[in-house]
Amino acid sequence: MNDIVVGIDRSATAGRAAVVAAETAQAMGANLHLVMCADRSKSVDLKVGGDRFRTDWLSEAEQFLRDVAAGLPCDRITQTVSSGDPADELCEEARRLDARMIVVGNRRVHGMARVLGSVAGDVLKKADCDVLVVNTTS
């Protein structure tokens, strides 16, 4: 029970949540576990310099998580790429790891999104552990 799980996507909100999760994990001596949901059936066209190549979403998502992890202020980071509903996947990873906390950003948790739902709101409803919702709107 010494893991902190954080949901990652390509948004600035998720990036801010990842930094807060990493700082929290480092301060607590906890492991940080990055979770990204991606459609494993799709491929992605990438351009590097003048070269173009095609890769699958899984490989691309794993590389994205490695790049994110390299920039975070935490010594112990693991990662998982999942498919499926982000809130369900975050809660399932937290259960699997017996995590002490899930960290999510607060994107879309104001206005109509409170009525319609959000990943943060769904995690709050479903999690078996503490949930930290990072204020990323200021």
C-alpha cells in the first residue's frame, strides 16, 4: 500500500496532475504508477525530422509515458497502458496495486460536466482508496 496512481493523457491538466502526484509520491517515499488509456486497435502516423513512419497506439502510448516519467520529480515510476474507460481503469489499477491514492486533474468538473460526469467525478465515486483531485484551472 505504498503506490500512488495517476491518470495521464496528453492534456495540460493531466500533466499538472502528474507533477503533483510525483511530488507527493517522492515526499511520501511512495511508488508512482502512471496509467494511460489508449485505443490499442489504432495506428499512428509519426513524423520525425523528414521521416514518416507508422506505429501502433500501444507502442506510441508507452513511449509517451516513458517521456512523461523522465520529466517527473520522482525516483520510482512504473507505467501501464490500458484500454477501456479511464475511471474504471484507474480504479482497477489502484485495486491491483493496493494503492494508497489515485491522483486526477479537475478538467471538466465544473459547470455542466458536474451533471454529465467526468473522469475525476467517476473516480471519486468508484475508488476504494483516497482520491486527490488536483486544481489545474488556476
